[in-house]
Amino acid sequence: MAKGFWYVASGGMGSRVLVPGELGTVLTSAGLDEVPAFLPPGTGSIGPTGPTGPTGAIGPTGATGVQGLIGNPGASGATGSTGATGPQGIQGSIGPTGAAGITGPAGAVGVTGATGAVGPTGPTGLAGSVGSTGPAGVTGPAGITGPAGVTGPIGPTGAVGLTGSAGVTGPIGPTGAAGVTGPTGITGPIGVTGPTGAAGVTGAAGATGAIAGVGLTTQPAIANTETLVAAYVCAANELAVGTTFAIQAVCTRAGIASASPVIRIRVGTTTLTGNIAATLTPPALTLAVGSLIEGLVTCVTTGAGGTIRGSLINQVHLAAVTLTPAIASTAAVAVNTTSANQRIELTFISGSASNTYTFQNAYISKVVA
């Protein structure tokens, strides 16, 4: 039986046996847990592992032995089917030694010993003799010139020489340019206020000014007859180019007849008969829902043949967060801006006798003079 590596293997029924091997061959049968161990042939089964003893001192490293020749590996036999685990068989002969295993990891480095205490400092040696003076170094560049010194005081003025005889008077030179005007003098104090004059005759009363904005004081319920919602009355010549009025009205509806209401902006001196500056007929609805009406009226030209233009929008509340708008604008219509009592009116028709719109609030206000 050749001498070589030995392997610890797990046999059946939890026993542990020694399986010998020869150089170049390692047993790899199913179920073997191979652990290399250096054990001589004929060693019995391994008993349970005893408790770990204290770590011994690390001995000196032995010399590396000469590596033996590696034999040819034997052919692997076919693997048979796994039978029931039988009793521990007789230890087989030592197989050929397998190839050398991979070198195991290096052992843990031992703990470094404590550093010894620092020895006392030795006495200072004698000072060496002073060496001879070296040659002079190269002269450095000249330094920056310093600032100039303070100018000395002016010497005393010399004696005045004798006055020479007067020369001939020269011709009169041209008149010089006028000098710059001097600053305005300080304003004098305010004089005493004179007595108040007699009061003048009181002038005639002016025309009544236009109302800056007109709102509803009632809540008209309007059916299928054109009815005034709100009006703004202009004074003579109050309308100027660009004068603009804003209109808003909020109404609720009773009745579900399918009909389109008619919304108008009229301008004229007689109610409900003025020129139509804007008209809007929204789509017919069968819902009793509220509406928001908005409009703008702007003066385009002035005079007896002046013109004015209007726009309207109607927003219907169809759902909790939905407003469906309808918008209309009309070409400019005639207005005499020099005439007093020009009325800007918002009028309404329900479109069906079965439907009634009640205006909760409305106003017409001049937003641009």
C-alpha cells in the first residue's frame, strides 16, 4: 500500500472513515465530504472531535520538502445507481495519490508585541570648531528707488526793482463777451393779503351728472316680453372716444321649456327703443339653471353722428364646475353723443312664456372715461 495523502469521508449512517488515496487521484464518489489529512494507512475510524486545546507556541518554519513526481491520473469509472446505504465496508486499498491540492490560506498573523520603552537621550556631543568663512556671495540687484523727499520751503522774495516809465497807451480792445447771468436773488417776503372781495353772483345750476354705476334695487322676473334689466343715463357730451361701460347680471330660471332667450344692449334716449349695440341668442336649454351675463360698450366716434359698439357673453351653469359660454359682438351703431339722456340699457326676453328668469343682481358701470 503506497504511502500518501489520506481523506476523511462521511460514510453511511453518520459514521466517519478514512479513505486512502495515492498521488494524482482523488475519490469523488457521491456522498463523500473530502478533507485532506496526513494519516498513516491502517488508521481506524475517527472519533468525535475533542475540545480545542490552547494554541501552542508557533514553532520554527520547517524546510520545504522536494515535490514528488505527479503520476498519471487514472480513468474514472462509470457512476452506478445509488443503492441503499449498507454497513461500513472494509477499508479499500490506498488509491493513487491525487494531484496536490490548492495551497490553503495563510495562517493568521500573530499579535505584535508591545513596543519597548524609549531609552534615555544620550549626552550632547561637543560643539565642532567653526569652519573658515566662505567666499562673498554675488551682489544682489539694486533696490527700488525710494519716494522723492518733501519739497523744501520757498525762499524769501527778492527786493522789488525800480518802476519803469509808463509806456504809450495802446488802442482800446474790443468789448468782451457778456458775462454769465448771476443767480436769481432771494424772493422777498410775501406782502400782506388784501381784503376779500365781495362774493360773486351764484351761477346757474349745472346739469345733473351721470351716475357712475347703476345697480338693481329690485329683482325683476322676466318672461317672454323684452324687459329692462339695468340702465345707465349719460349727460350731453359725456361719451368720448374710448369711453367704456361694463355690464354684469346674474339670474336664475324657472321653467324647462326648450327656448333660447334674447339678450340685448340698446343705446338711445327712449327706453327699450334705442339702437341695438349688441344682441345674443344663446342655445336653447331644457334645464332650470342659472346664468351669468357680461357685456362691454365702447364709444367709437363722437358728435351728432357718433357711433358705439357692444359685446355680450352668457355663461350657463350646467354642472357643479361647468360654465358654457355663448359670445356675440355687433357692428358699431349710431349715437348722438351731444344729446343728453342717452341711455345704455341691458334688456332681456325669456324666449318662452313657460320660462321666467329672475335677475338677482345687475349693474352697468363706466370703467373708462
